[in-house]
Amino acid sequence: MDDLRQKYLDAIAGAADENSLEDLRVQAVGKKGEVSLKMRELGKMTPEERQVAGPKLNALKDEISSALSAKKAALGDAALDARLATEWLDVTLPGRPRRTGTIHPVSQVTEEVTAIFADMGFAVAEGPQIESDWYNFDALNIPSHHPARAEMDTFYMHREDGDNRPPHVLRTHTSPVQIRHMQDNGAPCRIIAPGRVYRADYDQTHTPMFHQIEGLAIDKDISMANLKWVLEEFFAAFFEIDGIKTRFRASHFPFTEPSAEVDIQCSWVDGQLKIGEGDDWMEVLGSGMVHPKVLTAAGVDPEEWQGFAFGMGIDRIAMLKYGIPDLRAFFDSDLRWLRHYGFGALQQPNLHGGVSG
């Protein structure tokens, strides 16, 4: 037993790393280790022999286990000292400056618009970006011969040969959210529906994917006067111009009747657009009273309920408010552009459409 004790104490003292130490532990006091095997032999001894050998074996096991623990702690301390010697850091050095990210104008303007309409009692509704032909066109009273349904304007999804169902589309507007919301919640309702939409177009003022916000208010006595007030209040808050003038022009949209395009007062001075002054007008959105066929498609009785709807491009009003000349730059991921037109994390929209911080 003395030889066994000296053998393992010397080996433990000379262990170079924790892996070697673990091997020694298994050889000595593991389930099949030498000390463990000797302890199993106690059962074959006489009571007198066990009284002598038992305490000695327990003492040997405890001494080896203690030596293993002490050596493991020493190896851990040595490893930590080595790391501290190579991985030190001077905490008195000044911090390294890092560029902070900015909030994209689309995200900022979406929050601004949401805050303004929330203050007027509008909730936010959302819907899928891949829509069925029925939700995107039929339920909105868009006839089969309408130009918007042509492949040159709309992205259609693929159908397998022999599948005669109308193909799904990448939604061309957020108007399908109106139908889905009324189907699920009925009337009355007052919602806005911001989100991505897709059309096959690309130039300075059009991109294949852009952002739109839809507004819908349904009740028993809503009129065009309510629509006019809501939009004038929105423009005054968003552009931060009291008394901004608007102009409603008769138009035609399949999903509203009567329909109107809305212009806001503006002027061009030395090539610069100024909103809220001058004698010129700029078209910013389409609107009107919800067509009875749209209400019927959504499961709302047009004999009992009526309301207005409007839709505008988030990217477009962002360009107007913040003087951004090219819509395509919104999606170029140019860090220089983002640093110039982006917003700081503390510049949060307030209820009046401006930014604070």
C-alpha cells in the first residue's frame, strides 16, 4: 500500500495538465482503479484483517483524492496566470470611437405617421404580402380587364401545369388588409395598414418594392367631410405646417365611390420644393368613400354602414418632407446616404409628427 501511495503521489505531482491528471484519477480511484480494486478485496478478508486494511485503504483514497484536488487547483491557477500575462488590458486607455447606426427614413416616417393617426383613434392592422387574386383584386371591385391586373404591372406567382386556380400575387397595395380586417372584426372600425407593396416599375420615383399606408374608417354616419378633416389634420401634423391647404379633385378608383385625388399646396423656388406655400399643387394620395361592393365582399352591410378610405406612399411623403430626390436611393444600402438622411436613436416621433431628442 505504501508503494501504491508513493506511486500516485509522485505521478500527481508531476502531472503537466488537467487531462493527465484526469487519467491518473481514473487509474487510482476510478471505478476500476487500483485503490478501488483493493477495496473490493476487503470482502475476502477476515474481520481482523479488515479492521487493519480498511482504515488504511480509506486513508490512502482520501490522500490521493486530496492530492488530485490540490494539483487541479494549482494547474487552474497556473493557466489563469498565463492568460493574465498575455490577455491584459489597460483599462485607463480612452474608449475607441464607434460609429452609431441610424434609423432608416422609411422606418422613421412610418412611426411618425402611425403616431399621428393613433392620436386620432386609428389602430394598426397588418396582412400578408403574398395575397390571393381575390383579396388583391376581386374583393376590391377591380374588374378583370383593369390595367392593374396586367403582368406588366403585377408580380404573379407560379402555378404548376394543370393548376387552373388564379395565381397568387405580391400585393400591389395594402388595400387587401381592409377586407381581411372587416371580415375578422366587422364594423365599426378605424384602422391604418402600413406595409410593403410590389409593382413592376423602376425609375426615379418608382421601385419594384415600396411602402404604402392605407387608411379605413367605417361607421354609420361617416362622410367625405370626415375624410377631408382627417387628411388636413394629418398633413398639418406631418409637415408641421398649420393651415396647410389641400385640394380634392374628382377621380376614379374601383374600390371607392365617389373618389378623389388629394393635392397639397406647394411652390418651387430655385429648384427647391417647399410644402405649404405658393400657388402650385402636388398630388400626394388617393381617397374616397368605400364602394358598397367592397363592403359587401368584406361581409359588411352597405345599407347600414359606410366609410372612407385613403392610401399614400410612405416613401413618397418621406421624400417630400425630408428633401430626398431619388426613391431608388432608399434601397441602395449606401452607408453614406444612410448617415446623411438617417435619424438618431433618440429622435423618436411625437404625437404631432415631428421628432424629439
